[in-house]
Amino acid sequence: MSIVVENVTKKYGEQKALSQVSFTAKPGEIVGFLGPNGAGKSTMMKIITGFIPANEGSVSVCGLDVSSNQIKIKKKIGYLAEQNPLYYDMFVREYLTFIAGIFKISNSKERINEIIKLVGLSLEQNKKIGALSKGYKQRVGLAHALLHDPEVLILDEPTTGLDPNQLEEIRNLIKKIGAQKTVMLSTHIMQEVEAICDRVIIINKGEIVANDSTKNLSNLFNPNSVIVVEFEKAISIQKINQIVGITKVEELNSKTFKVHHKPKTEVKNDLFNLAIAENNSVESLQRETKNLEGIFKELTTKN
């Protein structure tokens, strides 16, 4: 495993930011790390990257313990922080040359050319960083994180400030990178997670409340037992309730109903047959499902 987190607890004074957090991330995997503000996402990422220590528990990256191998760990991790720290008075290429020197990258000129092209900075490479838009500043930060070809990439809100075209480009880039590296991605944009992440970890109040693939989470929270049906004409709710397997019917209006039924019970044909028997017809019928945003809200708003 590229990242192994075991029973990590972090306190700020008397307040617990993280409580007994455990998870793993493997090579070739893009993991979405989600949670509301103050849930502990950034704290966890700072612990993984060695910027702050945990009070309890252990973290290893590429088989190395973070607490005792910080220099080696930093060579293996690329980190884009939420507050992207850049030298605004430096030019883009000048800055990346400076970073390449810190990492002692051989053939640095070729590597910088490669990264500039990869993240889409070719037209901006000779501008001062301070003169760039927020989106291009994010690209410079991503170029910094990738420059030394790390095995693990930690991205904290990487698409902040990007326009829709830039957003798609960076998403595609992250997916491409994720095929060879371990990528851990923190974001508030649920569509982004659904589009590029293989697995989702949701943290709330310092504790892991979900850790699974987006598909499995969707199946868990959508047991296929609610149907919304609209008839052409008004129909009696009592007659719908008489269908075998139906447990509850909510009347949305005289023609539209939310029908709850027992799991693994098929009631669609019965609804069509009822419509025929009542000289009526079904205008629409669809399963009610929760997307990732709905699942996130349910898991992070529980008391």
C-alpha cells in the first residue's frame, strides 16, 4: 500500500480534530477524501505529508514511517495545499527551476519543459506568478507537486478557481496521473469525485463514516425500494396501497405518488395493470436514487 493510516488521533488543546482514523490507499488508485468544513480533512493530509505530527497512531507512505523518515517521505510525495504557497515575484519557469534545484532533479530543463506542457502552462511560463489568474496559479502549484515525479500525490482542493474548460483539463490530467500513482484528492465538488475517483472516504467530526467505491456507496444508500409514478389522471391512493409488496404510499399530488415497497419485490407491472384496470395510464415511472451529494449530506448531518 502507498498510504497506510492506523488509528490516528490529533488534538488541538482539548479539541479532537481526528479520532482513531484508519484507512489505506494503493498504487493506481484515486481516493476522494470528503468532509464538511472542520471535519479534519486538511489535518489528515498535513499528517500524511509530515507537516504536523499525530498525537496517537501511525502513518506510513511507500513503506516508510512518516514520523521518522520525513526527508525520504517528502521525496515520495507531491503535495498541493489548499492555500497554494507560491513566490509571486518569481516567473513561472524561474520558480520551477528553483523547485527543481531543491529536489536536485537531474536534466531539470527537460523535466520542467515536460511538466509545463503537461499542466498547460506553455503560454504562461514567462509571466510572473503574481500576474496569473487563480486558475493558472493552481496549475503552477500542481506543476510544483509533480515536478519530482512522486509516487504519491496529495491534492487539497486542486480545482479551486478553475473555469469549466480548465476544470475538465485538470480532471483528465488527474485521471491520467492516477493510473501510475496513488492520488488522494480532497474537494467539495461532488461531481468531481464521481467523475474521477475510484473510492471515496468520508470524514465527519474527525471520524471516518464511509470508505468504499462510489458504486458500492450508491448501492448501499439506494436499495431500489422507492418508485415515483405519475398517472395520466387522478387515482385513489387506497387502490395503490392494495398492491402486494407496497409498504407506504406518499401522495405528491392527485396524479403523482412516491411508492415504497419491500426490497427485491417488483411492483412496476402491478402499477401498470392498476392503471389499465382504472382506464388510466402511466405517464412516467422512475426509481428514486440518491447521488453522492445526497449520501454525503446524510452521513455528515447526523447528530
